[in-house]
Amino acid sequence: MTRLKLTAVVLVSFVLSPLFVRPPAAAQEKRNLRIVFVSLSWNNQLPIRVAMTKGLFKDQGLTLEPIFVRGGPIAITALISGNVEFASVGGAQAPIRSNARGLDLHIISSMSNYTNYTLLGSKEAKNIEDLRGKIIGVTGAGAFSDFAIRIYLKRNNIDPDKDATLRAIGGTALRAIALERGLIAAAPFSAEDTIRLLDKGFPMIVNLNEALRIPQSVFVTRGEVLQKYPETTKRFLKAVIMGMQFTKHNKQEAIKTGYASGLKGEPDVVNRAYDLFSPGYATDLSVAQDGIQIMLDEDIRAGVVEKNFMLDRVVNDKILKQAQQELRKEGRLK
């Protein structure tokens, strides 16, 4: 479907392209919306694809154009530029730090209130205690995977700075190779990669989609959008909530819709991966503020943001609550 076509965008596009020149203000509501994504994973894309394919945005009087970019910084740049209305980013760190620098960005809802990783061990490391004194691979120092694994270790009485070593390995393929060669004792992986590695005999230590309540997939917008287009924002959120409801409660039909919308993957892998990532979905897009507070506290402790930074500076779920209330009255929110 042409309206589901994702546009590959590189950084220079945001710097040079006339598409990213702020358009003049017109009507107080918009019908054509653009949202930027940093992931094409089933976990990240499925509720949106369902909402688009099932006509849920159309029912709200909206047309949605999804745009794919590589990396959170580019997504934030696109949002700040004013040419996209919403961004789906991994974790609250980017909007927190952007807001702390004076940028008017706000988290308005959450697709997932849990960490979208599993922690897989080597064939000799089958549980959390087996990681004491061992090397754990993460994407990079300061990356979300590094942050999440540190929190999980601490909660299990393992000091990530003394009782284990977190080593920057790189992307998924590199972490998988390091695990297979025995260079690391464990590493975090997405649900789909987890299935492939489980089939090779690597044990799953924990599914963080169920165990670590720290939002990894949040929707972000500018304060300007919330002020100028509150009805549009509410309609957008209603459509996404209904897409999420369908995805959460109709597994096979949702997966079928995902394939119809252009998502790729081996059916067995996708089917089993769904069972890993779906428990983390925020069914009504409510934001787990307690989880975001953990991220904020870590940034304050690290000196990344000032000590007096309050959560309500970056989380604004007022319009989300209006969308939820309307859907309940309409009998469409389970």
C-alpha cells in the first residue's frame, strides 16, 4: 500500500532538504501527519501498521505518513525542525536531555512501558547469578541497552561496576557473534533475534518485556503541536490506542495485517517473537512515569541534567487522558 511506504531519510535530508523548512501556521487542526520512526521491528511497527491498514487513522479524519530514519538524534532533529509532528523513539533519555537543553519536547504516550529486550546467556551462563565476574555485551557505553542492563543487575544485587563488566560490542550482529564465540557471557537482544539464538541453544536469562518496567518506546512531540493542534493530537492517539488494542487482543490477525502492510520475517520467528514482546505493550498508551523517573534519576546522578529537573517538564499526558476517556465512553477501550 503506497500510504504505508516508509521513506528512507539520512541526516543530510534534515539539514538541506526543503521538506524540513517549517511551514507557515494555517488552520488550528491538521489532517495530514508525519511521524518519524527509528526502528522497523515488528514490536515497534505492528500497532501503527494495524491502525493504518485497518483504517483507524482514516476514521479519525487523519492521514499518516511514516518516515524511517537511522538513530534517535536524527529523529529528534526531524521533530525539532517542525516538519514532522510526532516521533517514536527508543527510551526517554533523548527527550529528557533535549528538554533539559531548552528544547520544547514532550513525551505524550508510551507504546511499551517495559524494556524491549531479552537477556540471553552463553551456553555456560543460564541465570543471573552465572553473570558474576563475567563480561556482558551491550550496544555502547551510555546506550539504552547499557542503562537497562545496569538497572536489572542492580535489582538482582549485582554491582555492574564491580561484580560484572559491561563491554561495548556494537549492534545485534556483533553481539550475537561475540556470544557465539564465547567472548561474552550474556547480551540483550530484540525478540526476533532472541528466537533465532534460542534455536541455537542459547538460554534466555530473562525477558525484560515482563521484568523491567522502564519505557523503551515512547511518542514525542513539540509543545507547539500540543498547543496548536490538540484535537489532531487526540485523534492521533485514539487511532494508535485502537491499533494497540487490536494488536494486543488479536494476535494472528494482527500478524497477518503486519505482513499485508509490508513487514517482513519468517512466520515461525514472528509468531514466537510476538509472545516475547507483546507483554510489554502499553495497552492504552499510558506512560509509566515511575520507569521514566528512574531514567531521570540516573541522568541527574550522572550530571547530565540539573538536580531540580522535574518529570512534568518532559511528560505531558493530558491529551492522552482525554483520548482514553473518549474511547471509554465510546466503548472502544478495553
